[in-house]
Amino acid sequence: MHGLTKTAIFANSKGGVGKSTIALLMSLGLATRHSDSKIELIDLDPQATSSDSLRRFANRRFTVVQDESFFLGNGFPNNSKIINHIESKVSFKHNSNYMVFDSPAGSDPARSAFFLSCDIIFVPTSVSDADIFATKKFLDSLDELFKSEAGISSGKPPSVVILPTMVDSRDEFNELRTVLAHAPAYLGKPLYYSPLFRRAFRAEANDKNVRDLLLESADYIQWLTHLFVHSHTIKQRPKKLFQL
């Protein structure tokens, strides 16, 4: 029986909000929790933070991709190439297959039509004023992309999930929830700050930093990977913020 491929992207126009960190947690979480799956991490960031850090974990089930053909000469995403890549892997002879995109800072939904080919769009943001302001603008631009495609595509649009990152307290999480109350998206579980995140992309002896990070974040990774695996059960985008 062929397994369908599910596709997620971590995106925000703002840098430093945790896109690469959570892409790492998602990719390694899927690889360690789903032994019958095939995972492909596609790094769209020219800085190659994710791909450089995770390539050493690659094996027959976990592939790390950074392909220059996914970019145009002006640095914008080559939508047709990316969409063709997604569509070329609609099914495999595996029980489950997952494609995880890590996008760079400066991502613009207006120039990223391939977003619509994903099953779920994760929008990480910290609780700082600058990050929240940028996130609101990104969500507005994403909403315009959806509206421009309304009536053209008959498929279900991607679910949008805001991921609060580097949160220090429940009060901070509640503040973020209030500020984004009118966003037509889902609000995910908060990822609380830990000093381990500073060491996430180092190549320490025996990968102790990565093991420690996966252990400390085990509950969050379980929630995140479960949401992705079962993303087909998420209903249409809400009209205003809805906490998962």
C-alpha cells in the first residue's frame, strides 16, 4: 500500500523566531518516533542552518536537501520547481512520508505560491513586540495569498498554526493570545525557553546537546509531530484565533 506524503513549512518574514529550531525538533522527532516513515527536510534558507546542522543525522529514511534550483536568480523561491518537487512525491511505497520545509527570514507569501501546496503552515513567533508586529504582517500577507486563490483551487487550503516560541511564562503566552486574537489561524502549544536552545545547532561530542534538547522537549515534540501526522483532521481555517 502506498503512503501519502504530508508537507509542512515553517515560515515567517522575521528572523530569529525559532523556525530552524522547531524544524529541527519536527524532523528529528518524526525520525525517532516513526520508524516506518521517510522524512525529508528541505532547507530553503541560504544560511543553511538546518541542513548544515542536520546532515550528519541523514540516513536511508531521513534526507536533508538544499537545492539551489529552488531559488530564482533574484533570490525569491522558484515556485514551479518547489511545487514539482512536492508533487513528484505524492506517494511512496512506505506507510508514511513527511516533507518539512524550513524557510528563510524575509519570506513573502505574495511570492511564495508553493505555500498553497503544503498541508500545514507553521508560523513561529516569540512574544517580543518586534516579532509579534512582523508576525501580524506576515499573517495578513498569507491571508491575501489565500484570498487570491479562492475559487481557483478546489483543494483544501493549508491549515495555519501559530507557534509561540521562547516563552518565559503563562502570562506571556496569554499576552500573545490577546494580541493575535483576530488572526484567522490556530494557536499552538507554547514552547518555553530553555538555555539548551542556544546549543541546538552545535556539533558537540556524541551530539549530547541534541539528545538533551530532544529529551527536555519530548512533550512538545510529541504534540508537534502528532499535529502534523494528523493534520488532515484539522478543520478549515477559523475566522479568528482558535487555540488547539
